[in-house]
Amino acid sequence: MGQPILIKRRDIRGEVLLIDTDRSVTGQDGKAFGRNEGASTIPGRLAEAIFSVDGEIDHVYLLQNTVTVRRRGGWDEAATAEVETAVSSFFLYY
């Protein structure tokens, strides 16, 4: 049930991964999350899902349809793919 979030574009800048999607997960105000912060909202739950895939991720910022993730030590293909999977499958419920 639900629809996958389409990842339209990704860009890596050092320790920061920027993901542009086809779905908005926040209103016009962005939301910043550190590890172990409360996740009672939809953006908070998405941030929690992203944190759960990699212990090196230390910051997530969500603004409308853009997901910004900082990972200590930079990004490799495996880490990038795990975050993309967490984002694209976020609205899928079985």
C-alpha cells in the first residue's frame, strides 16, 4: 500500500548528500534533525528511517521535496543506495 517516492536527482558534496524527490514531506518550513531527536511527525519519522540505515549519518534536513543528509567520512555507493531506499520506500506500508 502507498506509492514509492521517486528520486529525481542526487548530488554529493563532500559529506553531504542532496536528494531531490517528487514528493513533499514538509510544509514551507524546513526541519532539521540530529540523531536521537523526537520523531512524532512525518518529517521526523523519515529522518529516523534515514538514521537507522547508517551509524555515520549525523544530520538530516528536510525541506519540501529535498532531503539533505550529512554523513561523517563522506559517501560511497552502498551508503548512498541505502539512504535512497529509505527515502523512496518511506510511504510504502504492507
